[in-house]
Amino acid sequence: MSATSSRMLALLSLLQARRDWPGGVLAERLDVTPRTVRRDIERLRALGYVIDATKGPDGGYRLAAGSELPPLLFDDEQAVAIAIALQSAPATGVDVAEAAARALATVRQVMPARLRHRVDGIRFTDAAESGAVDPTVLEAVSTATETRRILRLDYRDDLSRRVEPHAVVARGGRWYLIAWDLDAEDWRIFRLDRMVPRIPLGASFVRRPIPHGDASAFLSARARGSNAPDSWPVYGEILLELPLRDAAPWLADAEAVAVSDAVCRIRVGSWSWAGVLSWVLRFDASFTVLGPPEFASAARSLSARMADAVPAGR
């Protein structure tokens, strides 16, 4: 790639990264003179990119949307990122796997040989989540959320709802709508793969403050069955007869400290005492319940149930 082409690619990448760039700052970032920046701007305009000059003490530039799609230019890192993102499309939970595969094939065809070989070396399979969201559903719900319009939807078993959509959140390969249910007069969480939006949209509404401050925190709290986004309804403490180094990769949000080379003390939360016990049992190692008393009581009860589940003589 020639020095001029490489510099123009770097210039375009900078213009795409943020809205406004002073001419002097661009020149400094590219290690060229302001005059060279002006010439490269004119070359990009000739290719079809709409670049506006901005007023100010130093003058500057802004990349605007053009009436036609100009040739796309990517540096090596951007091209590799695109290849990885397109191959990861099935895991997004949106039903765009086929379109992503076609897009990757299209982008690959126009890459130079050296970059095509590099991208071809990045091959992996990212399994799609069951119940992927129809892109048209995601678009309709996102539009209602962005424009603050009441959304009518059929949910699960054709249950009709009227909601004020406040946020769309992706979590664990699934998509959720955080909304105020007008009929229940309460906050609700709806999975996008289980809904059918009705068009046209309804009247506009004024946004309400979401509990816990934002949609992600609210979803996190509800997923844990808690009233707080960063806590579980119950916590238990145990002594696990396993070295901390062996338990550490599986702790997730549990807290652990080494008691000795072979034992660690763990504090773990869950939605119930049974949930805490099931978390501990996956280690297949001996353990001792430290507390609280409710956890110890639940452990004794579960032990008795487990013993009763196995008939005598088996």
C-alpha cells in the first residue's frame, strides 16, 4: 500500500472515530502538515465521502452521511474485527446468521490477498442460542423505545399487553425489553423472542426512572431474584476441602480465601439455599457448612431428602 493510500486510510479511520476533528490535531496525529490533511480530505471527497469543514479558531472536519454509499476502507485491525464479529453473529441471539455469513463472504472478496489469508485463518463456530430474535422484532421494539411510543404486543400465549418501552438489553445471548406495563402498573421484563409487536405504535409517553438506576442493573437484580442489582437473596459460607487454586476458576462472583494449602473458605450467594447447595455440590469435594443457621438447617433438610430418595438395599 502506498504512503498516500495508507495515510488516507488512517485519516478516514480517525474521522469515523469521533464527530469533529480540528485540522491541527489531525495533522499531528498523522504526522503531516495541515496542507497535506487538506489535500487528503479532497481526495476522500472525490471518492464520495461527504466531509464538512467546521468553523472555529483552528478550523476542522466532520464526516457526514453521504447520499450514496462510497467505497469502504478498512485498516487491517478493522477488517479482522469485522471477520470476528460476523462469525460471532449467531451468539448475539438475533436471527442474522445467514446474512452475516453472506456479509463476510462479500467483505472477503474485496480484501487484498495478504489480509484475506489472515482473515481465513480466523475460523470458529459460535453456536446460536435457541429462540433467536427476529431482526424485524428487534427493530420495531428498538424504534418504540427510542421514540418513546407505547407498544402493543402479543406475548407468549397470545397475551396482549400495552407497555411503555424503556430499554432493550442483551444478556447471555438473549434480548430483553424493560418496560412499564400499563395494565399491571408495574415494571416488567419481556423476552423479545417471545413477543410479536403490533404496528402502528401508540401515543408518546414520558420516560419513568428505572429501578436501580438503569436497565442493566434492574435486569441483573431480577435475574438474581433480589431487590438489589449486586446481591443475591441469600448467602452461605462453607469450608471446601479443595485448594483455592483449583476452586478459583469456577467461583464466578463468589468470594474465597485460602485457609490452608488444601482448604478454602467460600461465601457464595444464590436465589435460594438449595441453589447455594447445588453450587457447592458441583465441586465433588467434601465441605462443611459454616452458616448462617438457615443455611445449616436447609442443608440438614436436603440431606434427609437425599437419603429418603434412595430406597434401602440399593
